[in-house]
Amino acid sequence: MASHQLFWIASRSFGTIAMILLGVSVAVGLAMSGRMAGRPATRAKLRRFHEAATLVTLGLIAAHAGLLLLDSYLRPGLAGITIPFVLGYRSLFTGIGIIAGWLAVVIGASFYVRKRIGTRTWRKLHRFAIVTYALALLHVLGAGTDASSPWMLATLTGLTAPIVFAGSYRLLGAQAGRAPFPA
Amino acid sequence: MEPKPDARTPQPRRRRPSLYRTVLSVAIAAIVAASIPFAALYGQALQPRPAAAITAVSGSGGTQTRIVTTASGRVVTQTVPATGAGSASAGTATPIVTRTSVATPDN
């Protein structure tokens, strides 16, 4: 029977969707900051979607980790899912995933304390969103059960390509002297 | 001449009704999307696995310990003579515990 794998499979499913939504959110953020969306109305819609996608991603990350607590085989414990490199299972890459998760929390929360920490600090902090994505990607490739599956590799490739494109577009735009919008 | 707005009058808060709607829509989409890999992976886990065997030569007596995953997913161990053609006896070695073997109490 597969009932004992219920939480494990659910965790993997939430993790997969969290990764996809994180990638989409980062890509949209980079597209906004690189002035790829010209019209103000479009920018406002994209900003709203970016914010919503980030909030849902944080929920999915929490579900991804929280469901592991209920897995009778792994039994990671609270420390195993919250403190990097504590969990014995593929320690390095699960640790990287935990760091990515906390980074996502900090970057996501920083939006709501932007006035308190200052726009400049927030903007600097927000640049780590791409680092979060890179760490999450490493986590999936190193610790993901489905990492070698063709569908997962296709998904990761499809997510990473627009991020690299939007990141390059922004960097090249900034070098050409155009002041990019903050993400 | 227009009257100046009173500075003490509280300004209406910026309304963000559509953010709630967007968050909810994205959350619903994410849960529905998560159900797709979940259904596929869970369905895969429900499928009976093909029988597989790992055989290792034991330390003494010229016997081999064979750990067999049966088609039902049950793990049994068998001790057979090293020549491989002898009769099997079950349950003499500790079975290797894997994610797919820990579930049922009869393992």
C-alpha cells in the first residue's frame, strides 16, 4: 500500500509547485525591474501578481516542509526542517533548501517593512531573490527524488531560461544607462 | 476659493481588494497544480512493483542471503546455498528497510 507515502508524496508535490511559483515570481520581478512591461497598468497588475505569487510560494514552502514532519519514514523533526544541515537525508542539499526557504521568508517579509528598513536596503535585499532561486534549484537537483525525471528537468529548464533572460535584459539595460525599476 | 482639506482628517486607507483576490486565485491554482504531480506519484506508488532480488554471499557456511522484494511490495529474506540451487528458508536475516518496505506490518 502507498498510504505511508501519502505525506511524502504530498510534500514533493507542494515542493514542485513551490519551485515553479518561485521561478515565475522571480521572472516577473526581474521583468518588472528591467522595464519589460511598459504600460503602468500592466506594471501594476504584474506587481500585484508578483506579490501574490510570493505569498503563496511561502505558504507552499511551509507546506512542503511541514508535511515532512508527518512522514513516518523520514521523521525529520522540527530541527530537521528548520535548521540547515541537521537532517541526515542528503544533508548538504536539504540544508541548501532550508537556507533558500528562510531567504524567501526574509525577502518576502521585507516588502512589508520597506518603509522601516529604507527603500535602498530593501532593494539590495531584494536582489537576493535570484540567489534564493539558484539555491532552490540546487536543492531540487541535489535532494529531489524526481530530479532526474525528464518532466522535472524540462520544468526546471523552462523556469530557468526566462529568469536568465530577464536577468540579462535588466543587467544590460542598467549598463546601457537606463535606470531600472525596483522589483 | 476651495476650502482647504483638514490636515487632521484621516486619509482613506489605500484599498487593495484585488490583491486578496489575486492571492486567493494563485493559491487555488497552486493547490490544483500540486494535485497533478500528487495524483501521478501516488498512483505510481499504488502500482505493484516488479519482483527484485539482491543477493549477497554471507560470512560463513557458504550460503547466500537473498533479499527479495515481491510483486506485492513485501520484502522477504532467503538463505540459500552458495551454489544457488538449494532450497530457501525465509526470515533468517534482517531485511533491509527502505521507504517502500516499511509500511505494512507484515514486512
